[in-house]
Amino acid sequence: MIKTTLIIDGMMCGMCESHINDTIRQSFKIKKVASSRAKGTTEIISDEPLDEKALREAIGKTGYRVLEMRSEPYEKKRFSLFGRK
């Protein structure tokens, strides 16, 4: 799996976060998306790398701007009763 982190300009409220999350869900095949207006970030978990140009265009159409995009391998964290594994 891949974790893609976006730095987004213009998120001011919870509706901004929802608008970006909904756009990403509708435009791409993903596992999870979460946005934070306080941090100015959106984190996306997907099976395959996302097309950067298509992602920037989809978000740009909503009125927000992607300032930075980075991707890295993602491994789901495992927990046990005695702490992290």
C-alpha cells in the first residue's frame, strides 16, 4: 500500500476538509482519506500510487491548491495487548 501526503492551501473549516475528501473518494480508487485544516494536509491510503497530475487537477477544480505531494510505502500498524509489534 501507498501513503500519499498532500500539502493543501485554502482549507479553512470542516466543510473544506469534507469537500476535498469527497472529491478524492469520487475521483480515485482509495482505501482511506483524511484531511486536517489545522495542519493543511490530506493523507490518502491506496493500493497503487496515484497520478499526481490527475490528483492536482481534481483538487484544483474544487478551488484549493496542492502545494506539495509526496508518497511513501505504507504498512498498517499492528498492536498487541502488550504494546506495539
